[in-house]
Amino acid sequence: MLQFIDRAVPYKVFITDIAAHVARMLRDDSNDPEFVSQRKAYSMFGRANVERWKAQHKITPYKRPGKVEYFTADLRLLQRTEQDYFKD
């Protein structure tokens, strides 16, 4: 039994929920390319988000001849991370 602030959950239920969540994330991300262009990143994650993550040095732009690309897995991780917008 795992005890949380608001309730207790059986361990098996907790693990099953985690496994289902991970499986859904893997399925959703399986078709993602390794890198996306800056334009595609802006459309997928929002321009303000991408620019903020870049300014905070949370993502690294990869400059190729004629385009800027980002590692898709890094963008997905930041998308799923709860962020404190009042923190510098």
C-alpha cells in the first residue's frame, strides 16, 4: 500500500497506472522524428515555449545549413514537465 496525502493506493494499482501511462507515451511518441525544424517545433509546442526553453538553456538548437533543428525528445520532455513561470 502506498500512502499519498489524499489517499492510499495499492501498489499493484499504482504500478499498473504507471505502466499504462508509459505505454501511452511511447505509442504517442513512436512516430516522432529524431529532430524537428524550428518551424515545426513552433507549431507543435508553441513559439513562446520554444523561445523560453531556448533562453533558459533547456534545449540546444542544432544549426544545419539553411535550418535550425531541435531534438524532439528534449522538447517532449519539457512539454510534459510542470514549470514554474515565476522562477528565473
